[in-house]
Amino acid sequence: MNIVTRNPLPNDAHALIELKKALFSETQFMLFEPNEYPANVEQETCFINHFNESANSSVLVSELDGELIGFLGAAGGDSKKIKHCAQIFLGVKKKYWGQGVASKLLTETISWARCIQLKRLELTVSSNNHRAIKLYHSQGFELEGIKKCAVSTNGNFEDECIMGYLLK
Ligand SMILES: CC(C)(COP(=O)(O)OP(=O)(O)OC[C@H]1O[C@@H](n2cnc3c(N)ncnc32)[C@H](O)[C@@H]1OP(=O)(O)O)[C@@H](O)C(=O)NCCC(=O)NCCS
């Protein structure tokens, strides 16, 4: 399979919304529930432009035969005191799990972060999301703490793991 990892262009906005909506339906481990994602094409275009143009943010998509199958956002801190940090969020379409798509997205993001001299990547992940936690550990992220009852999924409270990666 020839999966391309690249920065999205403004005209990927519609496809990126469709990808995110598919992910929110397929898994409970993302922030939004199905049909809750608020963005329209104009807003998604702004998101893409902002992340592409920002000095300390980045967005990548994985594309297979013209279809977007995964994405990773790294949102850099806004103020001086946290601009050396970026918050990571990602998802891959279920059909393509276990084929290294997320690993590639993370590896490229870590290289980018090193290149622009960020000091820290961070994320939160449900303590029930064993697949993602294993992925983050294998990429060098470390568990830093637990946010108790941080997420409510279908009325059930879940803890979240805080994970971080310090760039040397
Ligand atoms: C978590 C997620 C991003 C992983 O994407 P992916 O493309 O399948 O990941 P990869 O193929 O690169 O595999 C990553 C690692 O997952 C782990 N993994 C694979 N299968 C697994 C399984 N059945 N159980 C637990 N861990 C597993 C392995 O560590 C694997 O690395 P390895 O193949 O070197 O052993 C994807 O499952 C997903 O989008 N999940 C729903 C959304 C989500 O959870 N996002 C993260 C929120 S914080």
C-alpha cells in the first residue's frame, strides 16, 4: 500500500471533515461524539491554514489512493511560557489500524518538533485506550499522571493518562 503522509492543503478541508466525522463514529476515544463536530468547510480551511502557517503547530494527513485515512494535529502553545510545547491529537480509520499509519504520523511529528526546537510534546489519552497507550510508549512518550474521571463516555466516567515526550 502506498500511503502518503503530507500536510493538508486548504482544498482538503471537506475530506478532512469527512475523515474526522468517520473517526468520531468509529471510536469512542476521540473528543467528539458522532454528529457533534462543529466545523464547516470554511472553519476547517481556517484550521488547516492556521496549523500550516503557525511557527509551532503542525497538521499531517495520511492519504491512500486519494482518500484521507488518518491525521495528526500538533497544537503549539500560544503564550511565551508554553510556546515550546505542543498538544498532540490523532486518529486513523479503523479499516487501516495496525499498519503503521499512526506510527508514521508520530515519527514525522517528532522529527518536525526536533527540527523547530520544541522541547515538549504532550497528550491525554483514555486509560482504557490500550492500543493508543502502547503506541505512545513505543514512540517514547512517558506516563506523567492521571486525570481522574476526566471524560464521560455514555455516562461512564473514565480516567485520562497524561503523557509527555521531552525532546533532547
Ligand atoms: C490509536 C491509533 C491512532 C493507532 O493507529 P494505528 O495506525 O493502528 O497504529 P499503528 O499501526 O502505527 O500501530 C501502533 C501500535 O499500536 C499497538 N497495537 C497494535 N495492535 C494492537 C492491539 N491489538 N492492542 C494493543 N496495541 C496494539 C502497537 O504498539 C503498534 O505498534 P507495533 O505494530 O510496532 O507493535 C488508532 O487505533 C486510532 O485511531 N484509534 C482511535 C482514535 C484514538 O484512539 N486516537 C488517539 C486518542 S489519544
